[in-house]
Amino acid sequence: MLYLLNKDKFECKDGRLHILDLQKENPSKIRLSPTEMFSIIAPAGEKDETDKNEFITWMKKFDLVGEKSDPFYLDNGKALQPKITTAIEAYLGQKLVLEKPVSNDFLSGRMDAVYEEDTKKSPVIEVKTFCTDKLFGYMHDGEWILERDPNTNKVLVDEPGVKIKEKDWALYKKRKGEVIFKGWQISPDKAEYMYQLQTYLYLTNKENGVFYVCFYGANDIYNIDNFQLRIGVDENCNLVPIEMTRDPEFVEKIETAKKWYDEHITTGISPLMTKQDMIWYESQVKQR
């Protein structure tokens, strides 16, 4: 759920927000993450969340909006990281350096991992976690709330493993660059994850990247010490490597993002609000 912050830092004119003291905000130090770049330039059909749009992204960069969300999935990623790192290092026979920063004059991010003995030929590694359970929850004020056991505070599982189709749970296909595994999909012209990895390949001038996708259930998190990872692509595996090569045409998306940065971050003037943006903005102004 998004909410408005620091209303005294801007004014609204002709459907756009204008930063009042741009020098104080020092926009030259602002950088866009790959996820933020995705929200700015990806076609609407590729975005699956209402807050992934360029106006909200602009507001976040100037600390004009806050966000509340259930920490379940983020906390899971943190809980699983040590086991995933150990498993990948054993699989590759390589020590990894985690959370390595990379940036240029308008983009920045932290790669999940690179080889300790890093070379141009070694890949950028990105880790994704995917809960295969359908969980009980409900919508409240535009936010999805996970239901929890009042005694243990554990999330309530509706259908365990339902996100993996029974007949296709070992499905692993590559066709026209598209990869699908156990209901998890990534393709060159779709998905925020592709933008993330391609941005890191661009910034590091590397040719290859690998996603390691970890599939888990809610009960695995609550029994983390007993959760065992198996790397591979057969039906018994729950940590799946998916390779991706650098797309030379992705530089066009980088150039589009740089143009957006110059037009809206450097100037401190937001993109024109859509009708949906305006409804949200006006509702927030009335509350404060």
C-alpha cells in the first residue's frame, strides 16, 4: 500500500509534480535500480503490479511516497540466502562474492553474486525465490494481507504446491529464448527479472548471466534447518539454474531510461500523471 510523504517538498502544476528546492535534493546523486528502470520503460502489458509505473517511481526517488507490504516473501529470501549460497558454491566449485555493487552515471544496483575470482567470462548470478503454495489472504485498502495463525503467526496455507501443475511440475523448456520451469516463467521480452540481469550484464560488460530459482513451500521456511536444496532441472530439484546471454539490443532500453532520467530526475519534474495516478494522488492529498 502506497502513501504520500513530504508534501511540502513539491507543488502540483498541470498534472505534474515539481520539486520546489531541486538543489537541496541534489538529483545528480540519484540513481535508478534495474527494477525502477523496468517500471519506467517496460510496456504496460509486462507489468503485473499497479505501483510499477513511472510516476510512482519518480516519487520514490524524491522520497515522496512510502509503502507498506507484508514482509513474508522478503524475509523468506533473507532466510534462504545462506543455504542457497552454500549450495551454488558447492555446485560450481567456486567461492562467491555477494551483493556486489555496480553503477554508472544514472544506474546502480547490487548483483546477488559474482565469482570471487571474477573475469569477463564468469557470469553474473541472480537468485530468485518462488513460493509454490497458495496462501490464504485478503485485500484491504489496496494491499494484499496474508492471513496468519493467531497463536504462531505463521501464514496459513490454502493449497500446498498448487502453483506447480501436477502433470508439468518437472517442465523445463527452452524455445525462442523462453524458459519455463515449474510454473515460473522468464522470457527475453517479458519480466522484470530479465531487465535486472540484462542491466547488470550491460554495466559489467559481461556476456553471460545465470538465474538460480529456488522453489519452496511455507513449511520449508518454518523448518529451515531441515530444508535441503538440490540443484538441477529434473523433477527432484528445487534450485534451478537458468542461463541468459547478453542481449545487444538491450542498450536501446538503457538509452530510453537515460532520456527519462534527464527529463524527470535532472529537472525534478514528474511524468504526467495518468488518470489512475491522479485519483490516487488526490485521495492522498485529502487525507493529509
